[in-house]
Amino acid sequence: MRLEDKRIVITGAAQGIGLASAKRFAEEGAIVGIADLNESAAREAAEAITASGGRAMPLVMNVTERAEVRAGLDTFVEAYGGLDAMFNNAGMNVPMPFLDITEENFESVMRVNGLGVLIGTQEAAKRMIAQGKGGKIVNTASIAGRQGYPDFAPYCASKSAVIALIQAGARELAKEGITVNGFSPGVVTTPLWDKLDKDLMAMGASEKEGDAINAFSENILLGRPAVAEDITGTTLFLASSDSDYITGQVVAIDGGMVLV
């Protein structure tokens, strides 16, 4: 029970890495806020965790709207008395050939992946500072934040922004006892990658379903793409007291795809 009675909100928690982490956190004793734009999916995820003996609350939240993030966190804190960790995981990707990238495409991806992390970090930190007991902030970066890919350059830029926000947040919040860390997954077979695979086919970057994920997986040293459950050991570590002396760091979970 490494997270016993810890109160944790996860954004984008109705599917993929967020949902797998929510389940793992609940199994380890946490009270989990399932924050997602999709209300029915958030409710379904929370009910499934509760049915399995865990504790979870659905929260409807658009991470790009500060008022919604504030309201969701206030609802959670009012219900459970505080906030111990915030996991800013919500993200999106809309691929587009490099020379065709529009301002709208760039801004929409950056708004969710970059601004959403900034707002989530700020609002969580304000509540943790008021509590006076420190806290944990975990952010989802990507290998795409370490190197650029031409068909989704805005996504790469947004994840580089996440890494910068992790470092800046760690420097600012250390004096408050709040750690800020993240992780950079590689290819993970989640609904995000399923959509990306179809989008790349539609724009002619791949011929058939599965080609894109297979191509991106060719250089993974461990020989396969990840599943969401491969990521949860690290997210659990970063949300728990095991990582108390780590801050400003981004842990690669990519099977050896990018070596730096």
C-alpha cells in the first residue's frame, strides 16, 4: 500500500496511461480523482475502480480552462480534505505534414499538452502550498520532447514544453516541499496511438493499419511497443514517497528507443 490514503488527481484518466495508473494507484491505497473531458468515460472508470474495492471520484475537466481545473480540484479537495499529488497526463496529437502545419493545428496541440500542464501544475501547487505539507506533481512528457518528428512537430514542441515546465516547476516549488517530475514514454499501444495510426493512414504517411506503430517500434531495443501497464511502475514511483529526493527529472520509459 505505497499510496495508502494519498489523494491524487489524474487528468486524461478515462483511458490509456491515465486509466492504467488510476487503477494501479487505487490498488496501492490511493483515493483517485478521474479527471477527463469525457464525463461518461470518467464516471465509468471511477465506478470500475470502486467496484474493485478502490476509491475514485469522476471529475469533468477541460485542462485548458483554468476555471474548470479549479472547480474540479475544489470538488475533490472538498470531498477528501486535501490533495497530495497531481498527475497531469491529458494530451492530444493531430499529425500533419511538416510543410502543411497550420496555426490552428499548432495552437490546439500546444494548448492541451503545454498550457494544460502549466495550469494543472499551478492550480495543484497552490492547494498544496496552502496545506503546508508538500506534495507531488507528475507530468507526462514523451520521447517526442527529446527529438522531433516531421509529421507531428507541434506534438514534439508541446512535449518539449512539458519538459521545460517540469524543470521550471521543480526549481520554483522545491522550497515548498513539492517535487515536480515526469516521464517520457515511447510507443505505447493506447487509444492515442490507435488514433494516430489511423490519422497517418488518412494523410498518406502509411499504407495500412498498424504500419505506423510498427515502423516507430523498429528501433525499440526490447523488441515491442509498450502497453499502458508497462508505464505504471514509474508513475507509481513518482507519485509515492519512494521518489522524495528526486525533482526536476524526466524518466524515459521507451524500451531503449532513445538513448541520451
